[in-house]
Amino acid sequence: MFEFSELLDHAAVCQDPARRVAYVAAFVISAFAHTERVRKPLNPALGETFSWSSPDGAKRFFAEQVSHHPPVGVSRFLAPSWTAGEVVDIKATFSGNSIELKSLGSRSIALMEFDEDYTWNLPCTSVSNLFIGGAFVDHHGEIE
């Protein structure tokens, strides 16, 4: 989710409100830049955590699996001029050779200098040809 976090670094110091929104929107859709299916997704145990810090310690990321049935994870990214968080709560519908994943959680970004908060939900994701044929991922619907 944070591969292109430099977009938020730019948004956090941009004085033009329209450009700030454009940077945030670009960051939101950048999450779909690398969504090909290459292996089974991570399935952490209840209470399992993950943390990361940039080499200079300026940026930090924390994540925890807070529910196992249904699986729900939460995360927080802290940077000097912005913060981001997400609740990953997925409703999965399996139908033979495909699965549809509906995101029930939300994502948020706060730009501290401007006292701006952005919140959105992700569209549905379908993975087709799970067992037969070449598997492919399709995101459909609206980001709200």
C-alpha cells in the first residue's frame, strides 16, 4: 500500500489544494499498480504484528491481525507530515473457479499541516481462473 508514499510527502507540503487532492488521488490508485496474483496471500495468526521503520527512523509502519474469524487487520503508517491507516476487513464469495473480495474496511490519510483528512473504501476485487486456466485479478466498482 505504501510503495508510492512519496506522493503523500508531496501532498503534505503542497500549498495548492487542487494539487494536494491530485497527489492523494494518485496515491490511492497507486495501490493497484502491482496486484497480480503470484501466490497465496499472507494469513497471519490472531495478534500477530509487523513493524517497519525507515533507515533514518522518520517513517514507521505498524500492523496487527485483530480478528481471525472473520480475518481483520489494522495498520498505521506514521510520517513526519502525514499519517495513514487502514482496516482490512474482507467479505469473500467463492464460486467454483473464482473468488470475489469485497472490502468492508476503510483507509484514511491525514495531512497534518493542512488539518485535512481523506477516507475511502476500495472497490471489489475478483480473482478468476483460480484452479483452471491462467489466474487473473480484476478490480471493479468505485473507490468511494
